[in-house]
Amino acid sequence: MRRVATMTSKGQITIPVEVRKRLGLGKGDRVEFTLEEGVAVLRPLPPEPDPFGAYAGALGTLADEAAVTAWLRDLRDDDG
């Protein structure tokens, strides 16, 4: 597959839709560019882990404000 894109004055390009579809790329996805024997290669990168994902829904399991405060202290390793 050969597709052409034009670079803007800021060095930006739009990845052609056919290439995005074949690579499964969507909004917010990250890619890397490498040079291999003088040829630029574009590869999709895996998503970065969500640093807050481990805490999703945690507050819903806590009974009251005191439980939330205790949970936060535990996260911070705070004794007082």
C-alpha cells in the first residue's frame, strides 16, 4: 500500500484513512517513527496504562466520610 501525505509548515502530517484503518489507529492513539536503513517506519504504540484505573469505583464501596478519610490516609501512608 502506498499513500502520500503533505507535511505542514509545522512538520505535521495527516495519516491517510486507509493507513489508519489498517493499523487500527483512532483519536488519541500514539505512534512511533523509526528509521530503518534510511526508511521511515510508523508503528502504533500500545496504550499507556491509566494511572487512576486501579482506583475506579473505589469510593462507591466506602460507607461514609470517615471510611474515605481512612482510605486516603492509607494511600498516603499517613498515620495522623
